Amino acid sequence: MRIGLKQCAWERSGDGLLLVCDPSRAIELGDPEGQVERLLTVLRDHPGTAGELRAALAADGVEVTPDELADALAALDGLRILCDPDRSADRESAGRDFSNLAFFDLFASLERSDADLLARVRGAHVLQLGAGGLGSNVLQSLAGLGVGRITILDDDVVEPRNLARQFLYREADLGTPKVERAAAWVRAANPAIDVRTVRRWIGGPADLADLLPGVDVVVSGIDQGEHIDAWVNAACVAAGVPHVRGGMTGSQLIYYSVDPGRSACVACRVRAYGDGRGAEATALAPAAVTAQRLSARVPSLNRANGPAAALVGSLVAFEALRYLTGYEPPYVAGAEVLIDIAGGCTQRREAWPRDPACPVCAP
């Protein structure tokens, strides 16, 4: 492995260095004797193996042992400023993937390059449940990322009310099945993606079981009955497939994910907090329990407009990308983020307690 430095700039500041690779993040490094700066200069100007780096440092008057160099490189790699030039992608010739590679470069390390992260996306299979407000926005992101295979499930046709927030569709699509038009949009946007469609109404976990083998993550924005989230959760946990869910309730956007075997699941949440339809809610204060019971009497109305659907859709796409690549850990595994669109789109994250007696995910 050759070891080099990502594009960085630094200046001395007293006994240390101020280093910037990511304009949003400045790194302060202690360097009273100037050895760190010499190492950075060698990494920038003469990428090489550990042995070659030691020789270059020695030629510059800096003698280090193999262990000392290994420790220094591990610390710098932990700051995500090192790369292997032989494994890094050439962004300038990457065409449509320029921006994806530039994003992945932020999270690349000696262990995994930007090209490695992109390859994980290209080799992935995502099952998209629902091609409505959330689903249509997520699909646009998945197509831009270049996900290798996408299966789209929906049972609806395009209606006039969809056009304000479901930007895959046009007036000419009215009355046609959403899965057909959504798949056509993805193919036109990125012909390299293998898109498959399933026009199906989900009536229980069994209706998803045949779709899950080989799937890396499920994204759910589906609206098919009051038990749909429980059914998706049960099917995905049984198959060991992570799933990400997004939507809107009243003036709040919400998204969460479940990482089977690692996080609490939807059934854990219901057992702790209730499901809004009178289910037991042991972890809530009495007033909250009453409010939850009363909310079940208020007619459900989808209030998501274009900006709301785009906002939660982008957050769901980010969470799906975390599962597909591991560029960082899932943010809402066994937790939910609530976004108050009537309060400046402020966000709060609430973790779910994992129930050791959960009938769905308990070992």
C-alpha cells in the first residue's frame, strides 16, 4: 500500500499546526519539534510505502522507528486525511460520479477508498416500498447515487394531487401505474441501473418475504393500511434486512430505521410507547398517553407538500446510504428523528428502548 495525503493546507501556529482538508473542519495538531509537518510534507510530495516514508523522513533528518511511524499514520488516518493514491478514484474522468466520489472522499481512509465506497453503491440492491411523496424523492437520490439495482413496489396510479410533491410524474402520466412511470424515470436518469417493478398491495409480512432475498436495504414510504409499518418491520427483521421509514404526521416529519440484530425495532417502540391507536404505552406520561388516544380521533390527512417530501426524502436517502456503504454508522437505527416544520424545521432525536422480550426481534 502506498500512503499519501488528501488535498490539504496547513500553517504553523505556535508549537502546532492548523490543518484543513475539509473547509468545514479545522484540525489542530501539536508539533513543537516540526516532525509532524515534515511527515505531512513527505506524504504530500512523495506518497509511498511505510518503508519508503521512513527513508524519506530520514533523508530529511527525521529518524523514526517503524512503530513510531505506524502510530503517527494511524492517528492521521483516524482524522480521515490519508489515502492510498493507487486506490483512489480519478474524479476528473468519472463523469456522472464526480460529485459522489467527492462526497465519499470526505469519509475515505487507508482501509476504504472513495472508489471502494462507490463500488458498494453500484453493487447494492434497494427495495423501495411506495413511489409516492417520500418514495419518489428517495428514488431520485438513489438514481443519482447509481445504486446498481432498485426494485419498486407500489399499487397506486398517478393522480392530480400527487403532482405537487411527486416530481417523477407529469400531467401526461395521470391514470398510469406509478411503478411504471417511476421505473421509466429512473432508467432515463441512469440507464446503468437495473430497475424492476412490483405492482402489489401489501396485506401482511408474507407479501414481502419473496422480495427480500438479496436486498441490502428496504426504504419504506408506503401507505397501505394501518398495520403496514408493523408488517414491514416483521418481514425485514425476519430476513435480517435493514429498513428505513419516513413520513409525516400532522406538522411533523419523521424518519427512523431498524438494523436487525443490532437495534430496537418497531415492535419494541410500540410496546414502549404505544402505536397511537390505544395500544399500551408504558413509557409515556399520562398526559402524553391521553394525547395519543385523542389523536386517533382526528382524521388523517397527508399534509406533505413538495419541500416537506423533499426534506424527509433526502434524510431517508442519507440513512439508506449509511447502510449501503458504512461511510458512517446508521444515525436513526432504533431511534426516530422528528422534524417540526411549524417550528423552523428543528429536529430532535429520540432513541427507542430495546425490549428483550420483543416478539419480533428478541433473540
